[in-house]
Amino acid sequence: MEQKIRKIPMRQCLGCNEHRPKREMLRVLRTPEGEITLDFTGKKSGRGAYICPKATCLKRARKSRRIEHALECGIPDGVYDSMETAIMEEFGE
């Protein structure tokens, strides 16, 4: 009996444009209430966009405003700063 091969969901980073497995990516989330946060679990409700867990990818996506375009809303500088701090603390990048 053959073992079934599972499909691994892939996502594209908004910073470096690389395709990677969804589990390796970090999800930026716009909640139904309009709040922008990082979703480390990948299971929270809302519209999501993916970046690599690196501060450099966040900076590139911030500069090109790709996260704002993907989430269909504006993101204040303070939110970007807090996301960068969270990435530094979580991944030491």
C-alpha cells in the first residue's frame, strides 16, 4: 500500500518574493476589527499576508508598502515598529 503524499501549502513573502512552506512564514493579520498584528500561530481570524521571519523582509515590505496593499488598509509607523521589535524578540534576527 502506497503512502499518500501530503501537499505542503506554500506562501510568497512580501519582502523577498520567495515561496516557502506556510509553516516557515510569519503571518501579518488584519483582524475583523481593523487591528494589525502578527499571528505567530497562523490560525487567528482575519485577512493575512505573509513575510519571512526576518527583519530585513519586513523592512522591504514596509518600504514598498506591499503589506498595506495586501491587507487593503493603511498601517501606521508605530505598528511597523512594534512588529519589527516582536520579530527581533521571537527570532533574534
